[in-house]
Amino acid sequence: MTYRGRFAPSPTGPLHFGSLVSALASWLDARAHRGAWLVRIEDIDGPRTVPGAAESILSTLERFGMHADEPPVWQSRRMPRYQQALEQLKSTGLIYPCGCTRKEIADSLLHAHARNTTLAYPGTCRTGLHGKPARAWRLRVPDGDAAVITFQDRWQGRQTQNLATEVGDFVLRRADDQWAYQLAVVVDDADDHITHIVRGADLMDSTARQIYLQRCLGAPTPHYLHVPVVMNEHGEKLSKQNGATALDDDQPLDALKAAARHLGLDLTTTTSGPNTAETLESFYPAATAAWAKRMGIRE
Ligand code: GLU
């Protein structure tokens, strides 16, 4: 197997400590496997993309010593490919246009909640648009046992999600004419031949959807590893929206050591003896050895 991993930031702001943890974990896993590490800028969500953020993330990664093995992939340049994937799914009848507004879906979920039944999209438009204009495209999820997706997460263990009862038919092309993250990420991971996905546990909930979509598109399923997310003092996921500060490009070592600590890595000993990781040059070999040991990877 030729290992290919990636870090796939959304350019909604500069790199912060939470995203550094995901970047570092994916970098270390690729290096511990002697594989390739790619960077993909997930800039298809027009309204959320901040001008200049992608360039800032790329330059911070460089300053921190995480060099990608191939030029970055920009999702905004791959729109025709997402259209092609949508057409493929259309031709096999796996997707359908949906005319539901947010309010209609929220109302039906509220009713479902009151009846204590499923909180998934109820599939209102499965049987047709009922005179409403088409707004989005949804992927039909299977019923019964086929709806249960199970995978082994390399950090979190065995995971199971029932797509029919927990998610429902999900959106691939949004009502605001944007490509949904789920479609773009699956198409790109397949086209980039990604074998191992290492990212934050906030994306765990998307993984079953992505595995199902891979099957629909005839793409292989990569190995998954979801690292614990970094919380702020209020117990919320650290994000640009709740006050995460940009990393200081001039002080990479302290932030990297803190990220390694968050990943539970012991940098004081390596297979080749004590290593205190006091420079950027000594940090990476020590952290890679510690990651390999923690994850049971034979280097
Ligand atoms: N772009 C996503 C984010 O920044 C990550 C996607 C992924 O790693 O699959 O949250």
C-alpha cells in the first residue's frame, strides 16, 4: 500500500491551535508510515471563505515545518468534477431534487421530536416535489440493515451510525447553489487517492455519510482516525468563531509541543534515546517516533 494522507482546512480564518492539532496528527501519521502528505484548501463554501485565509494557513504550515509533498489542491477549482459526480448519481437514480425549505424541515423535525420519532430528514421529496421548486439535491439513504454503516476508527474504536434513522437523505448540492462538503470531500479524497484520513473528532459524525457516498460512487473507503478536538474554557470546540487566536508564526515550537501534548505524545524518549525536542529540527523526529509508538505503527 502507498500511504497518502491529507490535511483539509476550510479557509475561514488563520490556522489556530485546534486546526494545528489536526494538521500535526495527519502529518505525523503520514511520516510514521513513510507516506505522502497533501494539503487541500476546502474553499467551496463561498459565504464562509475569508479572503487571504488560505494563503495564511499555507504559509503558517510552511513556517511550522510541515511541507506538503504535492502542490495544494483548491476545491474552488474543481467544481466541474463535483458536477460530474452529481450527474453520475443522477443517472443511477440515487439522488433526487428537494424543494423543502429550512423552516419546513425544522417544523417536521419538531413534530417528530414531539412524537419521539426520528430526527432525520423525513424524505418528504422522495416521491416528488409536490409542486414546489427544486432547491437542493439529496442522496437517498437505504432502509433497513443496509442503512447501518460501521467502521473501525483507529483512535476512537468501532463506530456505528444508522443513516436512515440518525441522518436521513442528505444534501449534496445546497439550496444556495453551493456544493455540500460531503460530496466535495468524498470526490477529492477519491481523486487524490487518499488512503488514510486523520482529522478532528467533530467530523466523526460525517464519516458514515462519506462511506456510504464512496460506495455509491464506486470509490474505495480510506482508513479513518479522529483525534480529540480542542475545547475552549467553556467546553466548546475551539474555533475561529469562539475566540481561537491565530498562531504566532515566529513561535512554532511551543505551539507544536502543546499540540503533541494534546495528542498524548511523550517527547522525552524516542527509540533512539532521550530527546527533549528543543528545536524544530529535533521536534519532528521525536514526535513522529512518539506517534508511531502510540499508534502501534512499525516504522
Ligand atoms: N474542511 C473541513 C474542516 O476544516 C475538514 C474536512 C476533512 O478533514 O474531512 O473542518
